[in-house]
Amino acid sequence: MPRLQFRDKVAEILRDAFGNRPDCRIAYENGPLTDMDGSTLPVVSCEIVYTTSEQAELAALPLLKDEGSLLITVLVKGMSGSRHAYMLRDEAATLLQRKDIEGATTSVARMLPNSNLVKGWVGYRAAIPFSHYHR
């Protein structure tokens, strides 16, 4: 359950910040589908990518330690509006970096290279490392 609570809280933070804005749309796990063909507004998305899970101690009921990254991607149509995309990416990173989110601790965001153009959209990306101790 702690992993689901973490995922839900990340989605809630992003939904609260970007859900009702007129300058972008938001996509997150288990959220409403985003029609990429019907709009040219930037899309702010976040994906939780786990890289490792391990036993954190030798007690009878040991804690688990998950590590991974929150992958933020701001998709923009046809390389348009890169300045706005960078602003949205940095804003999303600031919301999630250096925080305690449902027991997970996040670090400073790492800026990643832009994604390649796919179906007319390019992604401006950042990865926020996290570690999460739980039972």
C-alpha cells in the first residue's frame, strides 16, 4: 500500500498545480486519458520509474527500500513554445524535488536531454531521484 499512496500523492500534487490551468494539460497515472490529437497545448506528465528495491535491514519485519526517479516530461507540439515548456518542466520539478512525499524523500531534479520528435510532439524532461523506506 505505501507504493500506491506515494503514486497517489504525486498525482495529487501535480493535479492540484496544473489541473485547472488554461496554458497546459496534465497526464498522470490512472488519470483521465489525454487526447494528443485534439489540442496543441503543452502536456505536463509524470511517471514513476523504479530502479531497485531491496531489504533495508535484518530485523524480523525488515523495511524495504525502493529507489527510482520521478520522470517529468512536458510535451509540446512540433518544437513550438520551448520557453514555455522549460518553464512548465522547471515548475513541476520544483513541486516535487527536495520533498518528503508519503515517506519517500526526493532529491534535486536532473535535467535530461529532450526526447526525439514522436508523432509531432517533443518532450522536455527532468528526473527527480527518490528513495522510499516502507514495510
